[in-house]
Amino acid sequence: MSKSILTLLRGAAGAGRARRSANDSMKKKTGFTGMKKHSTRLPKAASGSLVTLAILIALSTAACSKNGDSAVHASSPAVAVGVTKVVRKSLGRDITISSELVPFQEIDVYAKESGYIKKLMVDYGTHVKAGEVMAILEIPELQAQLEEDQAGIRNAMNQVTRADHELSRYKAQYNALHLQYTRLNDVSQTQPGIVAQQEVDDAQGKDLAASSQVDAGQSALEAAQSQLSVTRAKLVHDQSLFDYSKITAPFPGVVTERYANLGTLVQAGTGSQAAPIVKLSEDDLFRLVIPVPESYVRYIKVGDPVDVRVPSLNQTFPGKVARFAVDIKEDTRTMHTEVDVANPKRLLMPGLYADADLTLEHKEDIPTVPLVAVNHEGGKTSVYVVDANGEIEDRPITLGIQTENDAEVVAGLTEGEEVVVSDRSGLKPGEHVHPQLVQVMQYHDKDAD
């Protein structure tokens, strides 16, 4: 205001000087020096009025300027901010690891004995049950050996029969001689002199000899029986080898490879030149071998459910953690983990690419906030809370489980409180704002599709 007054006063003084200078110049040009001077000054009263008017104008201008600023400040609205409420929901941490499906069991089927393929009942894609015959070998040597064993058994049985008959005869002779000796010895004891001692001694010798024959016959019979047992055992052994001429499936599955044809001579699987007949894969159960990173090993437990997604089939199959190596590989810093996946409808095939979704942590009904509302500054974690008065409060919080979009609030917030999720760069604690509930955009990982 003082500057305005000074400006007005300086303007008025400058105008008076200009008028006096103009009058002096006029006098010199016209030469009228004897005329009576006429004053060009304004009356004092008029001059004072002009000054007063200038002051009033300046004061009025200043007052209007001040009132205008106050009106602007009074009419400026509160800043609108987007907020969302603290809600309770279920959260979980997941990890996705990709790998290839492999059969739970897969083997090359070899022959136990060398022979020619007489029959081949399977081919590529043939489904078999456990114990089902897949091929039959022709092994002439074993067939002849079986016939020889059967003949040996018949011979051993005849030997047993012969020895048994011999033993019966020896026993009969022994019984007669022993009875004769007993009678003579009794007469000799009761009526001495009636029977000569020589006859008694001869009868006793024949009795002892007959007893020895009985023992020998018993031994011969046992030897024949033992030989029969040996022959029968040999037949069982050779029959077991001959049974290997029938190649059976050790478990249910599907034939994925065929290496031999009818008439092919296959070598015994114990030899160095052995070649398999077929490859058999179990197709009702698969395993997914996944390398779990070291940082997630502590969350893996046997029996944990796993969602196995197969992109080529556009399907998800249920699985579970069946086993894992309690060891971290030094080169990859991962742990070998296997997930069993049932395949009752035979949709899965070996070699299919699959993604395993493992749940590391899961909590139900916990207070949560969107991650976009969380501020991280140094070692401090906080959110901007809009209180009941519509003012910003910088509230420190403690977080728990974190997902792609939300985080568990362990401490610092209660259900229903409003947190700022919009741009917070221009906000300050204590600032009055106008909260507006907004829906927070959810992030979705495209690679998980």
C-alpha cells in the first residue's frame, strides 16, 4: 500500500513541474514580460483533495487484493484421493516350476533265456495288464531238458519202488530168522541139552545178518527217495527256465517301443550282446520331476497338493508331492522333488511339458491391503491412512504373506480402515483430503495361463 501512495504522489509532483516548465517557455517566445503573472498552481484545498483521493484509492486496492486472496483460499477444495478398505481374505504364496512328465516306471523288457521269438502279441501302443503274455520264445534245448528231467523222475520213482520192495523182503527174512533164534534160545535156556549150542549160535548169526540187511535196505530206500527229490528239483529248475520263454508284463502299461520281430533270435538278458524285445511304460501313473530352488525347500512337504497344468492339453491334473531328495545340488542349488500324477483316463503321455503350481504358504481370513498402498522408505514400511476427519496419517505397519497383489497385515491396521492407493507423491501427513473408494487393479501373470 505505501508503494502505491508514493507512486501517486510522485506522479502528481511530476505533473506540476511539467506545467510550470511549459509556462516559462511560452513567456520567452512571446516576450510578454510586463504582463501580470497568473498562477498555474491548484488551490491548496484542491491539491489536498487529490492526495487524499490517491490514498483512498490505494487503500481500497490493497483491501480488495487482500479480500480476493482470502476468498481464493477459502474456496479451494480438498484434494481427492483414491482409497480402499482393509479387508479380510485368504492369501497364499505359490511357485510354478516347469518340467516334463515321465512314466512312473519305464523298462526295456529282456529275455531271461536265449531263443527264437515264436509269437509276438504286442506292438506300438498296445496296452497290457500285469502278468499278460507279450511274447513267446522257442527254446528247443530247454524243451529237451524238461523231457529228460521227467524221464529221470520216472526212473527215480522206480528205484524208490524197488528199494521199498527189497526192504520189505529183508524185513520178512529178518522176522523169520529172529523168531527161529528166539525159540531155540528159549528152549536152550529152559531145557539145557535138548538143543545143541551150535544150533543156537547159528540161528543168532542168521538173525543178526538179517537185521543188517534190513538196515541196508532202509538206507537204499532213503537214497532212492533222495535221488527222486533231486530229479524233481531239477525238473522244477528247468521248468522255471522254460517258463521264461513266455515274456510277461511286470506291471500294467503301454508298449512304446518294439525292437524285435517274429523269428528274431534274442540273447539272454544276462549276456553282453543282449537286446530288449519291447519297451514298456506305466501309463496310469506319471511322475513330474521338478527342481525346487534352495530358498523354497523349507516349504516342501510330502503329501502337499500340486496343480499340474499341461498347456498342450489345456487341462489341469491333481498331483501331490510324493518324495524328494533331502539334499541340495551344488551346481544348481536345487532339490530333486517328484510329484505323482494319476492318469486314470490315459490322457497324459511321456514327454509332455507341464507346469507344477506348488502352494508354499496359505492362510485363511486374514486382514490384507493392496501392495500398491504400501510405502517402503529405508527400513520403514507404512501406508497412508485417511482418518475420520479426512486427514492423512502416515501409519507404520508389519506385513506377513505377500502375493502378486496383496499383503497380510500382521500389525498396524484394522479391518475397515481406508488406505490411499492413488498417487501419494504430493500428499503429506496431516493434509485434508477427500477420499473416494476405488477398485484396485489386480495383476495377473500371463505366464501362468
